[in-house]
Amino acid sequence: MPIVAQSTETTDWVSRFADEVIEESERRAGDKAASPATAPVVVVASGLSPSGPIHLGNLREVMTPHLVADEIRRRGYQVRHLISWDDYDRYRKVPAGVPGVDDTWAEHIGKPLTSVPAPKGSAHPNWAEHFKSAMIESLAELGVEFDGISQTRQYTTGVYREQILHAMRHRGDIDAILDQYRTKKAPPKQKQQKPLDEAELEAAEGSGAAAEDDGSFGTAGYFPYKPYCGNCEKDLTTVTAYDDDSTELTYVCDSCGFSETVRLNEFNRGKLVWKVDWPMRWAYEGVVFEPSGVDHSSPGSSFQVGGQIVGIFGGKQPIGPMYAFVGISGMAKMSSSKGGVPTPADALQIMEPQLLRWLYARRRPNQSFKIAFDQEIQRLYDEWDKLDAKVADGSALPADVAAHSRAVRTAGGELPRTPRPLPYRTLASVADITAGHQDQALRILSELDPENPIGSLDEARPRYDKAEAWINTHVPADQRTIVRDEPDAELLKSLDEASQNSLRLLLDGLADHWSLDGLTHLVYGVPKVQAGFPADATPKELPPEIKTAQRTFFALLYHLLVGRDTGPRLPTLLLAVGQERVRALLGE
């Protein structure tokens, strides 16, 4: 049953924006809606430029309106989430390190993205489609419902013809608005609270068409329209004459020298400049909600200027929160060498869609956050699993319940989930130790909980596959776990009586404690028992030196099992190695 009202007790940022968007949509319709069923279709929008890999910073451009649109759908309203693919933008530069791309792609700078060849080896017809396809697949996995609009198609089929002619007729009015900002001095730079990290810089640089100029100036004056050259296809053109009555337009290409005169009322090879194109689309599509990044929201930027230009097209500026950048924690060396930052597909390779959705849902748009590709991902998963348990037992706070709900389901239903969501760090350890041997992985996982053993790896999927991918792609080779083939005889011979006794206590308890919980109790309990305390004594009941004794004991076990000071959690490692082999390596 659709939710038609939202309790103030459970409101989160998504619900608050949904309230505002519904109110604004009905206001624009003249308050004629008596119920969600009769209300106008609510339009929210995102814009993405497939000028290169679409990264996790760009994903916020989609997830913010998606979450709001989904909340509105849950209340029974009809919603249309538009994603405008800015694939008719100019190709600005050759991105560093993209596979299948070399310096020869520089010859295409200035052409529409859909006229640039795809990277070598791609199955897609052009540059834009190559990078769009990866994002479309990721959005499907994330449960994002949207209507995609190709701006190449819109412009080249004449959909915007009347809007273009209207902009040309009112070019003086547009120029006057833009001139207010051209003549102003640039505002002083605001002091950053902290330096921008690599991901933030990439997000700011990768804002697509925002880098376009305000229009072309020549001896004939200002024009908000740029033709693509009929000879070289580039937008390095200057309009030299235009007649409003006949719509005859003459341009010259500053790149190849080509010149021609066309009738704009039948010409489809060009586009409005960005600061005019964006507000034109707001009016054309009736957009009520569209967020914008900080690079679009500063004084004199496209969002602020667009708020004035949209009136020329008879429209209104959408409600549009500014969203902060998304950073990356521990970007893998492999990704760094590619010269970019991770994409949604990279994130979904190592984390379930629910976790990625949750990271965007739990923070207000103006709050920055980081997505972990390093060891921090294990802590994030621990936090997520604790929230999952609290929601299940009814102890979670209302705002956390809302964020969880938005992560695990959409208005259309629940996202597919792992049947047995075992701890991510445990799965990663198992994947690390077994190195792709699925029969061994299943043996270990089935021994985690002997009273309720897992019967198939499919019960732990897709989480197990995500953890395995993280181990294989983001953990350096020198940090991978390799179990010893033979006991370290020299180390075993050098052990003092106390160390030998600690190993004996462990070995004597293995058979009776062979489960994840049992081995956890055993390995932490050995130093307590040696010091004369019960194995189940709590930290408050123990002197501080017990922690030191535990660390020393753990280091000894790691050296004897894997030849290092550290490794996966010892209970998981012991299960992975197996009882017989553990006994052999510990000198029994």
C-alpha cells in the first residue's frame, strides 16, 4: 500500500526533499491534484557526460534524484527520472590511461562524443556508447529506474528546433544575463577545510559540458548556438551571420577553414552552448528536481545563471541541492595506473548493491563521504551487518531504518540479496587462504557454524564473490596469505617453556572448539588461562598485561602458520588450514 504521508519522526533528507518536490510539482500544476493518483507526473533529472569513465562522484548525480524519486513512488505518485546523456558534447581531451586509446585520439578533439571512435577492442559503435553502456549496467544492478535521453538524438532529429530558434531570437536577452557575470570580478577563493583528494579533483574536472563557453562572439555579435563543422565535424566554428526571418546562418570553421550557409529551421548539426542548453531542457522537460555539484553551484556558474535564463524558455528552475564530492579510500594501485578513479562497476565488483546504495542514502547531499577500496571495506561491512541486525530486532534509530530501507529495496521491490550473509571479513579471509579452490572454501564455511552448516557456496553468494574479487584485485600480492608447507623447526626448537605450554593448551582444545565461535574463545582464552584466569574472564576482570600476552601469542601463531607477524583473523585461519595441518605446523 503506497505511503501518502510521512511521519515527522522518521523523516530523513530523502523524505524532506520528496515533500518539497511534491509540493512544488502540485504548485506548478495549479494545486489541482486531489490525490497522488490524479497528481501530475513528477519529473526529476540527472545529467551525465560519457566523455570517459563515469566515476563514483558522477554516481551521486544519479543517486540523489533516484532516492527522492523512489520515495515519491512509494507514496503512490507517478515519477519520471530522466537521465540526459550529454553525448552530443564536444570531445574535450584524451583521458589518461584508458585501455585501447592512444595519442591518435587527439585528432577527434572538438567532435561530438558520438562521432569519436570507441577505444580499440570495444564492441560499441562510438566513444559515448562505450562509456554509457558500463554505467547503464551498473544502474540496473543498483535498482535505478530511469528514462535515458540521448542528446545526440534530440539535437540531430530536430527535437529542440523550436527551442534553438527561440534562443537565437532572444540572443540579446541571453547575452545580457550572461554579461552580468562576465563583468563581475571573480569572488575570492574560499579556504578549503581540507585539501581536495584525487577523487574530488577528478570529479570537479569531469563535470562534462560545464567547461563549455557562454557562446560564440564574432563581428555579427553574440550567438548561443554552435554548429559542428560540415567538413571536419568539430565545433571550432564561428557564426558570421544570422537572419531571424529566414533563419539563414553562416559559419566558418576555425580549424579547417570550411564555410557554409544553412537554414537553421532545417539544420540539425549543432547545439546550444551549455549555459543555455541546461535551462532550455529544464523548461522543455518540466524538471522539478535536479541536484548539481559544487562546480555548478558557485556564483556565476551554470546552475545560478540557468535560473535566470530558464525564464526565457517559459520554465522554472528546479529545486536543486548542491551535492558534495565523493572521495575514495585506498584506491588500488591498478586503478591509479589507469589515470582515473573507480567507477560504479569497480565498486560493484567488490561490494553488494545494497551497501553502495546505503553509502549514498545515509549522507545528506551536502555531506562528503568516501567509498572504501582498502581494508576499510571490511569495517563498512561490519557496520552494515550491525545495522541490518538492529533493523531486524527493532532497535535501530528511525533515520537509520529509513536509510536501510532505501538501500535494500525500491518502490518496485527488494533487491536480490545473499541468502546467508556471512561476515565480509571472514569471506575475504577464506577467499585469500583458499586462492580460488571452491571445494576448500565450502569446507571452511561449512565449519563456521557446525549446528547450521552452509550447504553450498551459492548460499554465500554474491557476497562471497565480491569478497573474493576484493582479495584478488585490491590486496597486494605481498599481503596475501600463504600457509607454510612445512613446520618452522628452528622456531619451534627455540621456544621457551611458556610458549610451548601456550601451544599445548591450544592443541588440546582444538577438537572441542572447532567452530568459528569456539576457536575465537580458545585463542583469546589461552593467555588468560596461562596467567591463572578463567578462559571466559572479561577484559574488565583482567590486568592490562593480558592484552600484551595475547598479542605475543597471536604473533607466534602467525609465524608458525604463515611466516608473518599478522594475517587473517586467527579463528578463520585455523579453520582454513584444517585441524590436521594445524597440529603438524604447531609441532605436534
